[in-house]
Amino acid sequence: MAGEPTVLVVEDEPAQREVLAYNIRAEGYDVLTAEAGDEALTVVRETPPDVIILDWMLPNVSGIEVCRQLKMGADTAGIPIIMLSARSEETDRVRGLEIGADDYVTKPYSVAELLARLRTQLRRIRPAAVGERLEYEDIVLDMTEHRVYRGGDALSLGPTEFRLLTAFMERPGRVWSREQLLDRVWGRDIYVDSRTVDVHVGRLRKALRADAAGDPIRTVRGAGYALG
């Protein structure tokens, strides 16, 4: 489904990779996989995921080097990385975290625990993905009830406008290009003309401005749109 979080699983052991992919899909997330470090870097460049689960020991390019390169990249530094490793020594854990990993899980691990840590990272970067209630000024978006309120009054939004508002409210102030909104709201595999984004942003603005309320969506000329 368009808008669902995407998780990249980088693991060279096929059985572990498939178990992780199966359980993450069961949580309702989209899954990408890679079995080598260089392949992982290519996948991230072509289809940036929301979170990466990254094994330390990989062929071609090690997990620690993949982590280092991604955390140095301007476009990839903000992607949370959960490092998996059979190395349980404190020095290895510290090295992984110092190189930029956001979490470190030692093998053998509990899949349930790993999924809990995945949800923690998603809660930080995409709170709506784990059912959080989002608020911005007088706008409230309730993911559990799938309702939007402004100034206490319920608003009527179509499904596309709801997903647009979700993206905006997860990252207030962030400027989204039309292409980024197409990926997040419509999905990477669906072709939609970028002008369609303008149409739906217009509909969202109209709904948010019911009762003569102010327009919270800012147009950034030549760049896209932002909330606030």
C-alpha cells in the first residue's frame, strides 16, 4: 500500500533474511532485501528506505562500512540503521554506535525484540506508521480513528488528502518536492503526473481552510510544499 514504511533488510544468510522479511511484512511494512554490502548501497540510492536492518558481516563491503558511507551521505544520513552482529563485546557495540548505527542487536536475537526496536525507530521518524496521534497547532490527526480535526471540528478528507496531511504532519517544516510526495503518498511503483500533487494539495488546503481558518501549507517556489 502506498505510504507504508519501507524496511531494507541486509543479511547474507538466506534463512535469516527470509525470516526477517516475512515477519516485517506481517507487521504491514514493505520490505526490500540485499545480501551484500555493495548491493545494499545500490538499493538505498535507487529506493531509499525508511529504516535499514544491517548485518555487520557481509560480502564485498562490510556492514560497518555500509553504515559509515550512508551516515556520511547528505541524503542518507537520516535513515535509521539497526546493526545486527554476532559480536557481543562492548568494544564492538561501541564501534557500531560510534560509526552512526542507531541501534545494535546481538545475534542470536529474538525476532519479537527486533520488531519492537524497529517500531521504536519508526516512531521517531514516522510516528503515524505506528498509530501515533499527530498534532500541529490546532490540527489533530488521529491515525487510530482515521480522523482529522481542526480547532476541535472534524474535517472531511479523501484518502489521498489524508495521506498527504500525514506526511506533512510527520515532518512539520520539511519541504517536500512533488516527486517525494508522489513516492510517499501514491507509491514508488505507480506512475502519476506530478501536477496531480498540486491538485490534491489544493483539495487539502480547501478542507483545512473550512470555516475561514488560515492556510497552514506553504508553497516553496521551485521546491515543493511544507507544513508551516
